[in-house]
Amino acid sequence: MIKVNEIFYSLQGEGYHTGTPSVFVRLSGCNLRCAFCDTQHEAGTPMSIPAIVHEVMRYPVARLIVLTGGEPALWVDEALLTALHLTGKRIAIETNGTRHLPEGIDWVTLSPKTGMQGGDLQPLVLTRCDELKVVYVGQELSQYDHITAQHRFLQPCYCDDVTLREQNMRATVEAVMTHPGWRLSLQTHRVLNIR
């Protein structure tokens, strides 16, 4: 059984696939405790792999499944990936990179939390990904130079404090302007007020 927080259909709101209709499979639990995180990690329902596939297939028009969390790598294995691939959809994962991933994932978004409060509880083990997406709070970008990625995104850290949120936005824009190897990622689902 896999502990699932929720399965829902929406648009991918951030990173390379922004605007792509996707089925999100949010898995419960995380091995980090980042201060800014807005996910209820422990809430969830134990589900079998066939039950997860059944829920995913309620959204036949979506071509992309996004495995997210918490930290989905705590749960994802070859059996789950094999079953999800039988749906004909591509599989993406959003991971903090502290656990090795099984083969069979079509798109890896690595979002390391190193240097952030609660984000250094486990060492980073992934060094290759399709997309590197860094939640930016002003940290030194050279710490990510060793990561091989096709695409690099900086995303301003969202927080409830409006002043701090605006500071993060300005700092992120400035960082992207200064480091053109990075692109800006915004959480457009927040702007659109969708999940």
C-alpha cells in the first residue's frame, strides 16, 4: 500500500511544464522539514497500485502524471511506474533529490532544499535531472553547479508575509537577470487560484 495525500487534475503551475494539463498524485510524507513548505505531509489514505491507477484514469485527457509530495521518492518503485505507464501517460516526478530514483521516470524535476531551514536533514544524492528548480531565497547559486540539468529554473519562495514574498520575487528576478543560465519559474496556479 502507498500512502496518498490526494489525486487531482489541474494545470502544472510551475517549471518547464507550466500550463500542461496533468494528473497530480501527491504522496504523503517527507524526509525534510522545510520551514516554507505548504504541504500537509502526513495526511493521506493507504491505496493499492490498482486503486491509484483507477483514480488516474478518471482523467483520460491528461497526458502527464506528476508524482509529487511531500517527497514522492519515499514511495515510488518500479511496480508503481510500470502500472502507471500502462495508462499511456508520461510520468514526471518532483523530488528533493535526497533519495535515488528507480528507472522508468520520463521527466525528473529536482528541487534541492540544501541551505534552507529544515532542508539539510538529508544529503543530496541526485546530480542529474531534466529540470533543476530551485526555490530561491537569495542563496548562492554556485552550490548547484555540479548538477547536470537540461533546464534551470529559479522560483521565488512563496510565503504568507506579503513584504517578504515581494522581496523574494525581486531577488529572484535580479538573480535571473544576473545569471542568464537560469530562467524564472512562477507558481502560476497561485495566480490563477487553482490547485
